[in-house]
Amino acid sequence: MERSEFHKSSEAFEIVTIGCVLFGILLVLYLIRGLLTPFIIAFIITFFLSPAVDYMEREGLDRTLAVVLLVLLTLIILFILWKLTWSMIQTEITSFQKNAPFYISKIRDSLEHAMKLLEKKMGIVPEGTMQKAMQQKIGDLISSAGNLGFLFKTVRDFTVTLVLTQVIVFFLLKDGRRIRKALIAYVPNKYFETFLNLIHEIDKQISNYIRGQLTSAFFVGVLAIATLYFFGINYAIFIGAVAGIANIVPYIGPLLVLTFGGLLVLIDTGSTITMLKAVGILAFVKLLDSIAISPLAVGRRVHVHPLMVIVVISVGGLLHGMWGMLLSVPLYCSMRVSLRILYRGFVEYGNW
């Protein structure tokens, strides 16, 4: 009896230790979250490209060669797309640079008018206080954006992130299985089946969601660009690209795109009709995505209530900005399925 009690106590201590280690890892990841951007991007790209590498390997190609060929093919496709669209992108950039002072002036005037009305409605704030604070903020943003040190730091960070991401993607695609096997080798035999099932389910949850969302985002971006360009909306490529990227974040992303696209078109043209046309196009593309594209790309694999999605995305954005919003849903689903598998393995099946 005493031996049995001692055995249970040691097993419980082992489980608590594992939990503390996992919590410590999560805490460390949170503390160094500012350094994780290239790793997050690399993991997303790896989840998206790994099926192609696996297929090429099954066909008899060496995995390293398959990774090199896939990376080269991806770079060639991106280069071709850049060559085909660069003239239109350059036109939009030139137009935006030319009109930027006008846009800033218009936004400043609108904000000043709104602040003035708000001060009158509140009645307790001295007149001009909020306007001065807002003007100071806009001035700081403009001066920092035009600062050479700020621009140099931005370009440097982007270049470092780009290079690191490519290196990480290469090694994850090449040695991902080996890394996984090395981790599994440290798992005690009695937890082996549960841990293997856990890794499989987490991989399925994250990979299915990311592949589906990226595929959906690609089609939304292309459709939005083509439709906006067809109807003669200025900055069609810019607005469409933002629509595609923001579509990765459920619910919140499309709403932000409708607001952003509508305001940009309104500021650019001053026409409410043109703004409504642009908003209508973006809403139609999103509706088409919800009806036809997303069900095929993402499927019904991720079952989360819309309210929970909004809460999870908000928490993710608070913890790690855009990347937190992007990964919050698959991470939530992974945590949920992990708890279910661990409960079955340790409680229902007695692997305790």
C-alpha cells in the first residue's frame, strides 16, 4: 500500500515537473517575443511548403535537393510576379508619394474638426487641448518617418529578418523530421504513444489552418486587386494586397480592410459613391471567400465559436501584435486538442 502511494506521488511529481517545464518554455518565449518574428514567419512558410517537399521525396528525390529546388522555384515565381506587376506597383507608389502631403493634410483637418466637436460635447476639456495633443502626435509620426536613422533601422531589420527567415525555412524543411525524432527520443516510453498522438494532432491543427488561411488570403488578394482595377479604383494593388493579408485574421481583418479601403478611397477621390463602390467590391470578394473559397481551403477542421475567435485574436494581438493575431486561433485549437489528448492519456487510460 505504501509502495503504491509512493509510486502515485512520484508520478504526480513527474507530471507537475513536466507542466512547470512547459510553462517555463512559454514564459521564455513570451519574454523574447520581440526576437521571434523570423522564426514565426519561417514556421508559417514551412507548414505551407512541407507537403510539396514530402511529395518530391516520395517520388524518389533527395530531400535536400527537393528543398533547394522548391526554394528556387518559389523565388523564380516571386520574381516573375514582381516583373509582371512592378510597373503598376511603381505607378501607385509614385502617385502615393505625390499625394501624401495632401492626404496627411486632409486627415489632420478631419481629426482636428472631430477633436473640436468632441471638446464641445464634453465641455470639461479646455478648448484646443485635444487638438494640440493630436497635432503633436502627428508631428512626431511624420518626423520619425522622415528620420534617416529610423529608415535605416527599418531597412536593416527587414533585411535581417528576410535572410534569417530563408535560412530557418531551409533547415526546417530539410531537418524537420530529424528534429522531431530527436525530441521524441527524450519522451519516456509510458508517455510515448500519448506524446506521438499529441504531436500529430497539433501538426494537423496548425498546418491545416495555416495552409487554408494562406490559400484563402491569396485568392482574396488576387480577386480584390483584379476587381478594383477593373472598376478603375486607385491604389487597387495596395488595397487588394492589404485585403489579402488581413483576411488571414478572421472577422477582425476583413472589417479593418473595409474601413481602411473606404477611407483611403474617400480621401483620395472625395467621392462617397466611389468609396461605396470600393467597399461594395471588398465586401463582395469577402462574401465570395466565405461561401466558396474558405470552405474549400480551410474546410471544417477548425471548430471555434466566432465570439471565442474574437477573444483569442484580441489576446494574441495584445501579447504579440500582428503575429499574435495571426497565430492565436491555431494555437488555441492546439491547446484545446492537447488538453483533450492529455486528459485521455493520463486520466481515462491511466498512463499516469
